[in-house]
Amino acid sequence: MYANPVYEEEIDGFTFIEYERFAPEALVLALPDVGLVGAITGLHIVRELRLRDVVGIDSYNMLPPVTVIIDGVPKHPVRIYSTEDGKLGVLLTDVPFTPPAIIAFGVAVVRYARSRGVKTLVSVTGIGNPARFEIEKPNLYVVANRPELEKEVIEKTGAKKIPAGILVGPYSIVLKEASRRGLDNVVLLADAFVDIPDPGAAIVTVEALSKLYGIKVDTKKLEDEADKIKMRLRELMRETRNLMAKMGKSMEYRPTLMYT
């Protein structure tokens, strides 16, 4: 936040502040959700690859009045990080979105990505599995807004197709808006604990992103520090769990009308 912005734009109540020009091929959305899989995935990639934040995102109406301090430097609560070659971006947030903000943010981030020439939005999350305690390596699933894209992800990662289900929350908005505005959207989901931070599930999604975008990210730290990560993120998990309940997340665990 010390640097002078090179560009600033407001979209649907959210301000996007660029500290460098930003035009990646793909943008990973790593938002707090089931098992904090997306948040853990994004944070691990940012730390392991030592990515720099190039965009700050804020809203005085939609988000809590929060400034995040990282290594003594004030930061916006939502940030986009970039790989060195600028081809891949990772969006992280230190605050979960409230239900009223979810729709506006989902629309805003798709509109911003489209204006920057992003080809693919990659949403990363968990899918609650009651048998997670019994699963040594979580399964990876994929939803995509084009059959060809889904096939490509399955071939590269070994992910499984979800034949039917309900997606609730910000990733649902992103999926619909991306389709509406002509962007590719991939949703990666790993078997996860519903209300416990799940580094094991994040390992699966990190590995999938590595295969899809040619990044080399060691996941050993996620294994070694699993208990520490669960403790450090338990408050964020509590906040996220409460918000998931308010936005009807339980609908994801019932069959669709077509299959009842």
C-alpha cells in the first residue's frame, strides 16, 4: 500500500487498485469456504513461490473496516498476487464475505478479470464429505462451464466429474457470471471437512494447479505443519462456518430436483 497506484477502478462497489499493470492468463480465486481449502491453497502457493501482491481490493460499504499489516506494511483485506512471469494470479482475502457482499463481489471480480484479458478463472474449494476422516487422500472433482475445458482438466489432473449437485456461495456467482461474460471458469473441489481447516484437501488442489499451470509448488510443508495450520486458521474457520450457514450452504448436501 506504500507504492503509488498505477490504476484504480470501482466496479459494483469494490475498488480495484493496481500497483503494477496486471493481465494474467488465469486467475485463481482462493476464498474461505468448506474446510478453508481455497484459502489454504492460495496462501501456500503465495508463500512457496514468494509471489508479490499487485492489486488491492477494498470496499468501504461491503467489507469490514479492516487494514491488514504484513511484514510491517499495511495491505488491503483482499489482494491479488502474481507469478514472476505475470501469467498466473492468485486472489486471497483475510476476511470472509458476508452474504450481501457475495453477489456484488462475484460480479465485480468477473468484470474486472474480463477487462484485464483473463482467459480462465479457477475457483478452488472443498466439498464436504462426512467420511473425510476415513479418506487418506481426498478425491478431486471438477465443474467447468465448457465441456472441452472439463475434459482438459480431467485429463491433466485425474479429477472426477460431478454429475449433479448444487453450488452455493461466491463461486456459484462467479460460475454464472463467467459463463454470461464469455470467460472460462473451472471449479476445483476436494473432499474436505466441512468445518475444520483441511490442509490435506489443499494438498490435492495445489497439486492440481501445478499440473494445470506448470508451477512447481512443494506441498511437504502442508503435511508437516497440518496441525499448526488448523490452529492458526480456526478463528477464520469459525467466521466462515457462521457465514456459510447464513447463505444456505446446507443446500449443497441435498440432491437436485432432477434426482429426487
